[in-house]
Amino acid sequence: MAQDLRNLFEEEQKQSQLKMSEGHEVRFLKKLDEALPQQQTIKKRFSMLQIAASIVILIGLAFGTYKLFNQPQSIENTVVSNDDPAKEEQLKSLGDISPDLKKVEDYYLANINLELSKVKQTPENKELFDGYVVRLAELNQEYKRLSVELTNNGPNELTVSALIDNLKLRLNLLYRLKEQLHDLNASDEVINQG
């Protein structure tokens, strides 16, 4: 009774002489043609949505660029400033948590200010410089938001890590700016000599 199924199927295929009915291929192609146009209209709608989304993104970028270039930039007030000393005193900082964290915070703030003082702005690098200033301002605002969170919720590992990471990111951003300015000056010198 135990037969090999493979042998059984091979024998049945040999014995069976079934063929497709006449016109089967034509009917199949007709049904296929009827189904395909429906898929194409879906693709057209999806394509139109992609175009609309691209236009919305371009409008948003244009508006953001307009806002960026129409606001006055002051590097001293945007990077590590203390706008209102009375308000800043109310916020807790890393130094309020522990002396070790105060050393870390002071180290990063001192290095940020040092690197910032080394950066020389010229008309040739103004656009690059302004882009970094905007990013540094965003990071400074995020640092203030995290300080408010630290004051309101008390110290926790996530907030302290986020504050330290923010300081690291600002310092790394300044290192990257210095490197790009150096590369820009080097390429300008090569062009002027050539």
C-alpha cells in the first residue's frame, strides 16, 4: 500500500491527456487586459499624491528659507547666552545635581565658547557660518527646554544624558564648522594660486 507519491503523480501525468480548451489563452489575455487598466488608475492617483506632497514640501522649504534669511543673527545671543539672569537662576543645571556634572558642563561650555571665538566670519563663508549658527541656536533652545524639564521633573538619567549629549553635539558642530571653513580657505588659496 505504501507507494511513492512521486511515482504516482508521474504515472498520472503520463496517462492524462488533458489539454486546455480552445480559446483559453484568448480569454485569459482579455481578462488580463480588463484588470490592468484598473491598476494603472491607482498608480496615476498615487503619482499625483507624490507630486502634491513634493509641492507642499517645496513650499515649506521656501517658507523656512525666507524666515531664516529675514531674521537677524547674533552668534553671541544664540549659542550659549544667558538672556535673563534672574530667569536662568531659577532653572537647574547639571552643576546643581553634582559637582562632577558641573565640571562636565563647564568643560563643554568653555570649549564651545573657545571654539566659537576662533571662528572668523568673512563674506565668503557667511552662508556656511549662518547655517551653523541656526543649528547652534536650535541646540541652545533644546538645552534650555531640557533645563526646564530638569527643574520641573527633577534629575533623571535620560534628562542628564540628553543635556550632556546636547553639549557634545554643539561642540562637535563647531569642530565641523572649523574644519569646513579650513577646507574652504584651503580651496580658495589653491584657486587663487592656480
